[in-house]
Amino acid sequence: MGLAVAACGLATAATAQAYDTGHTTISCSAVKVRKSPSKTATALGVAYRHDKIAYDQWVYKASQKTWFTRGTVTRKSDGKKIRGYVIYQCANPYASNGAPTPPIPK
């Protein structure tokens, strides 16, 4: 019974998460690095095209139908490191805007 309850709770969660680690670069001209996986979350800073990101998690925000990448951005301009969430299309493992998004969790 406990496993069924846990599975039901995961299926109805507001966000779904997938873990992986790697490095890529920001592919958008500029993107906000946010405190949490939401388009309206507090911006911690801005990442620019060709800045490096070491990512470790992807999150799907069901209410916004949007994927986010979590990681640490290292800016080329000043070397500042910013840890937070970036929209997936701007920070994906394929290093381009044309990358396919992960399947939507059911």
C-alpha cells in the first residue's frame, strides 16, 4: 500500500524531476537565472550566450508547461558563478535552441 501511495503522490506532483550531470553553454542571447523553477521566481542574475553551465537536474513545471535546467552558470564576462534554474531551451545538453525537450511526465 505504501508504494501505491508514493507512486500516486509522485504522479500528481506539481513538478517532475530528472537528474543528470554535465556541462554545456547558454544558447540564448540572455536568460535569467532564477531561484526556483518558475518563470516568476526571483532572478539571481543573468546568463549570456556562450557562458558555461554545469547542470545537475531538470525540472518540469506542470502549471507553466515548462522545463528548467538547474545548475551553476559561470559567466565569461566577470567569472561570477550563479547557482539556479534556467529555462531548458537556453541551457540544454545539446547546446542549441533546437534541442528536443524531455517527454512530459504523466
